Amino acid sequence: MKSLKYALCASVLTLACATSAVAETQGYGDCQVTGERGTDKITPAVAGQFTVIINLPAVGQFNGDTPDTIKDGYEFCMAVNIAHRLGLDTVKLVNASFDSIVAGQNKDYDIALALISVTEPRKKVVDFSVPYIQSDNGVAVKAGDTVTEETIKTSRVGVQAGTTLVQFAQETLKAKSVDVFDDTASMFTAAAAGKVDAVMTDLGIVLGQVANSNGKLAVVGKYATDRPTAGIYPKGSPNGAVIDKVMTDLKNDGTLKKLEAAYLLPSWGGLSPDSVPTWKY
């Protein structure tokens, strides 16, 4: 791997950001790059770097809790490979709330990567990249609890602000009680403490959090979704078409499949998404 500059990193393969919008990290971390450098060009939001908005924690996507502990992960290394093919030797990650990402409130960035579902309301304030992964919605509970497909509707359910799961829990599932959390970490902490009966978010996030919970959490079900997962560009970004082309190249040449095998499956503790029961609503 070509040696490239990075700062504030001190763990395994991802570019991640800390828990506030000003926390950031830079570089290529431990990611392996593919293809030729500089085959495509953009005018980045900040000169000389590829700026990526993220939302932590994101086990398997951006592996680490703070900027200085993230050097690998699926979305991180995808961002690194995009930057490489754009001829940019620095990737800068900035952590922000999920709510602010989908509301288009962040500035001076090239792409946001946070397992974001494409929806029509969001298209009014941001532009979406080509889809790069497909995922269902997962359900996690405190280990030993017995929430089922039938009982979840009468349970206290936790979801994260700004996600499509808020509307799903309230209007589609019609759960008896819905608690909306500001961030992923507090939501899963509440589940492990028994303050809510179940939590719901992207299945990949659920699997990662469960695997990382030291046995405190369990995944019990999933709801199928036909919504693709994509990155977000600032509304009207002139760089979207070029980055889309690079992302499509990464998919077609097998790079994304290699990243999936390297980071997603291990981060899920060996549990395949296919093995999780599909629930009806």
C-alpha cells in the first residue's frame, strides 16, 4: 500500500470521526487501495482533501469510537478508495448527528456516509449518490428478553432521531410506546440497561452493536426494506456525477465486495444477515 499522510489515527482500518461535529480525523488509515490514482477529478469542498461526514458509532463501517481510534471499516475504506481515484491523498472525516446529515445542515463536505436510506422528503434538501449497499432494518433487545414479532407492537421501542425508523415505528408498526434517541450509542445503551424493550435501526448497525456488546444484547428479527442505501451530497453539488462514476467503478471491479468480506462479516461476529428471522408487520 502506498504510504499516505494521516493524522490523529491510532487503531485499525477506518476514517472515522468523534462524537461532535467538530471532531475529525485525516488520512488513509490502514485501507488498501485499488485501481489507478487520479483517474477522475473533482474540485473538492476543501482544497486538497476529500471531506466525509459520518455518524458514530458505526461498527464495521467506521471502526472506532473516536477519531484517533479509526483506521478501517467498509464505508471508511470505500471513502479512501474514492479519494485515491480522485487523486486526493487526504481524507478528512467529520462526525455529525444523523439528524443534521439528512436535513442537509452540514457545510464544506464532499459526501456523507452513514448507511442513509434514500427517501423522497430527503431529496428535497440533499442529493443522493448511487446506491452502494442494500440492508434491512434490524431489531435488538437486551440479552435474555423475549420480544417477538407479535409482542413488539405492545413494547417500548427505541429508534434514532432522523431515521426512517421513527415513522416506521409510529405509523407502520404502531408500537405502543416509541422513544426517540439523539444518537446510536445512547439508544443501544438504553436497550442494554432495559430502559426500552427493543431498538430498531439498520440491520448492519444492529449486528455490529450486538457483536460489540459483550453479550449484553441480542438480535431477534429484521424487517425487509426496499429502500437502497446511498451517500449524501450537498444539494446541487457539482461533484456528484464524478463521485457516482467512481463508486460504480468500485462496485464493478469488485472492490466493494472485497471490503464487505474484510470488514462487515467479521464485525457482525460471524452472524449472517440471512440468518436473522424476517418479521412481518
